Amino acid sequence: MKRHLVTWLFACVAGITVPAVAQQKAPGSGDVRIPSTPETVIRGHIPAYLPPIMRVKPGQTVTIDTLSHQGINTGDDPIAFFARGGIPREQVLPELPDVYGRVKPPPGMGTHVLTGPIFIEGAEPGDMLEVRVIDVRFRVPYGVNFSNKGVGVLPELLSAPVFRIIRLDTERRVALLSPEIEIPLAPFMGIMAVAPPPDQKTVSSRPPGAFGGNMDLKQLTAGSTVYLPVYNAGALFFTGDAHAAQGDGEINGTAIETSLTPVVQFFVHKGKGASLGKWPRAETPTHYITMGIDKDLNLALKAAVQETVDFLVQEKKVEPAMAYTISSIAVDFRVAEAVNLNQMVYGMIPKNLFVKEKKAYWYKQ
């Protein structure tokens, strides 16, 4: 139980350096592969003090296995939990029971399973970390949606827990919700984060923040980019809370929670952390994405609008009044999620507004 809380605190106090996991080549898919094992995952929090499991160079392709917390946070052994939904033992990832038995979340924190931290060479406080999502791969052909009384946007709607184990047709790219209903698959990582500032020591994995975290931004599929501020040497990147599909808002508390393998590249922009504004930003082939985060949804919207105006002024060199006009007539503001203590609103800025812009994007649709 090398990575449970007692060992973490002991290592922090005693100054012990825990060796990084040996780098593994990903056959035909990149430079480095990081497995999801009790030695490479943590649960429920994003710490600033944990020694890295891997050191990578900017530009390396990094393939990261992740595990869903569904089947781990139910009080049952994962084999028994999934068996009740008709999932045979051989379709349950073999590391899931090991993590269930050995990795526990600290008291008062979240429940997500996170792979990390990953140390990106050259990243220092004040820098900006660019995370390119090259691909997002399915590990299992099913996912889970869970809700309960007191959960989600309508907390009184349900009177008892409801677990739905949903089969995925990854060839046709649909979730088989019922014989009459199919949901298009659009896999993405609900949590992508850097470690918080050292003085915070650790934060819960549940609410998103300036460090990223549980943003639940459905736009972060393959071909997207997220930009995060760096607070610690190496940035210390974590990811988890994988989703096969999600509607904006994630209103009953969960998406189609599953286990995915994202393939990413990291790039470090020296001294550019302050250029982000207060919150992370993202980008797709067709849009720039700004964010606003607050416990109050109205204030989250206000923050997202301010971030949009600031982006247009700083990056597109328009006057504030014009930026406000553009935000009103051309930018869509959407609720990414409204169920994780902090609410997150994002603004979708179409790139085709800027007719003379020649900036190339790394991903071609």
C-alpha cells in the first residue's frame, strides 16, 4: 500500500523520494505508456506533494491508462458489482479489484481514481502547460451512470440509488441505453489537472478550479487542447474520471462513466501562465474555449464572459466594447457541469470569426 495516505504523509515529512515507475513503450502508439495500478493511481484528491510516477519530455507521446471509480465506490467488490449488471469477470479490468482493495481516498475528499502525477521536464511555476489530446481509447465495452436521492440538479427526483450499466458498441460508436435509444459516443477525460499551488498541499478531486480538475468539459475529445497554469516544478499532471458520453451540465451527477486510455502530448510555454487569466482555457479545431468557475452558476457565467472579453482583447486585439459585442452575438455560453460544488460555464468562440487569421492548429479534422 505504498501510495495510501499514511505513506504519502510520511514521505512528505521525511523527505523520502519514491522512485518513478519504469517507462514502458506503447506498441505502435507512442513513446511512453503509463499503466493504471495501485502504484500509479490515487483516489479522491489532487496533491502537490506526491512524488511523480513518471518523468516525460515535452513533445513525447504519452499513453495513460485510467480507471473509472464506478465499481470501486459502491461498497462491493468490482467483480460482484459488474456481475449484477451482466458483465462477465473477464471483461472487468484485472487491476480494478487491486485498486479497490489497496487505494483509498483521504477523508473528506472525492472518490475519483486518478493516474499521476506525471512530471513534465522543463515545466516551472509561472509557465503554461499545453495538453494536446491525440486520441481517447476505450478499455471496456460498457459504462455506468449513477444517481441517487439528494444528487444532481433535481436532488428530490429519486427516492433510491439508480445504477445503470450501459453497454457500448465501440464499432458503431453508440451507447445502447435501451433497445429504442442509442447515445452517440464522444469519449473524453472529465479530469485533467496540474497539482495545485504548494501552499494548498492537496485539493479534492470533485470541484474544478484554476488547476483544471473535474471540469467535465465534453469538448475535450480527441483533437482538443487544454491549457493549464503551472504551480509546481514538473507541473505534476493527473487525469481520470473518464466519460464515454456526457450531456452539458452532467445534471444527474454522472456521465457514462468508464475506463479510457487517453493519448496526450505535453508542451511547456515558458512564463505564459499569467496569460491564461483566472481559469484554464481550451481549444478545438473550430473553437477557442474560455471558462468560468464559481459556486454560484450566475457568477460562473459572469466569469466566463469576462474571460471571453479578456481573451478577445489580449489575443485578437479588439477593443473591450467590441469584445463584449462579439461575446453577445457570436459566442455560445454553456454549462459544462452543475453538480460538483463549483459550477463551470464555458464560452465557445468560433475561429471562423477571424477571417484574416492564419494560425495553424495541430489537429486536422
